Amino acid sequence: MATATKATVNQATENNSPANRGGKYLSFALGREEYAIRVLKVREIVKLQHITSVPDTPHEVRGVINLRGKVIPVIDLRLKFGMPDPEYGQRTCIIVVEVGTNQHGPMGIIVDEVSEVLTLTESDTQNTPDFGNGVETPFLLGLAKVKDSVKILLDIDQVLMSSDLIGLNALARETAEA
């Protein structure tokens, strides 16, 4: 295993401990499932707007938006997670999140609808179950038990830090500077 991979695995394990999962989360729906990301990663929530397509990008990349003069890449989380093509509705929106350090800049994620802000304690969360050999879940921080449902806690940095998506963010910054 490469050193960078070991560091990522160690960091993910450290970040996934129950002691590190408490706090405020923004929950949202994708299809029939509920997900949540840390509120500290959320910059703002905007209404779905015109998205300019960018050629030769991965299927889940819808393109870029102009948000108050800043060009921001937009990814459809349904497509990223292998769900069927979405039908956008009135509640569909873009959550603008900060990815990694500020050097990567903001990115938008399209979700079916935003639900609520949750305050989770350590006892509300648990580790992601072991799904067996060959099944990795690097995007998941864990699961949260909220009332009678389960929310899937996402590590949005892991979801969006693939090299293709970071390359798109660099392209968006270059376009904005031109």
C-alpha cells in the first residue's frame, strides 16, 4: 500500500471514530435515502439554475454555474452514486460546499431536496457496517440513528476529491480568471 493511501486510510479511520462524528449536519434526500454532511462544509444553498456543460467531463459532472461572478463546478450526487438519472423538481437545489482546503475552492452538489439541520451526539452515530471483502466505503463517515430512520453521513471531501473533479475545479478557476 502506498504511503499516501496509508495516510488517507489512517485519516479516514481517525475521522470516523464516534468521538469525531458528533456535531451539526445538513441532511438532504437523494431518491428515497437521507444523507447528511457537516454544516461546517456548507457555504450556502442555492436554487437550481442554468448549468453550463463542460465537454469531456465525467458523467456525474453537470458543468459549472456562475454564482455572483464566481465559476463553480457542479456535480450531481445521484449520478456520482450510480443512481438513476434524476428528474429535477421544485425542491432540487445546489449545496455549495468547501472541498478540502481552500485551495480547491467551492463546488456545488445537486440534491433532490434539503431536509433539516441535525445536531448529532456521539451516541447518535455508529460505524459503517462491514459489507464484506471487496466493498469499500471511503465516502462514509458512518450512520446516524435519527428518530425511526437512518441518515448516511458523508465525508464530502472524499466524495468530491477524485482527480477528475479537482481538475474540473481548476478549469473553472482558470475560466473565471480569463
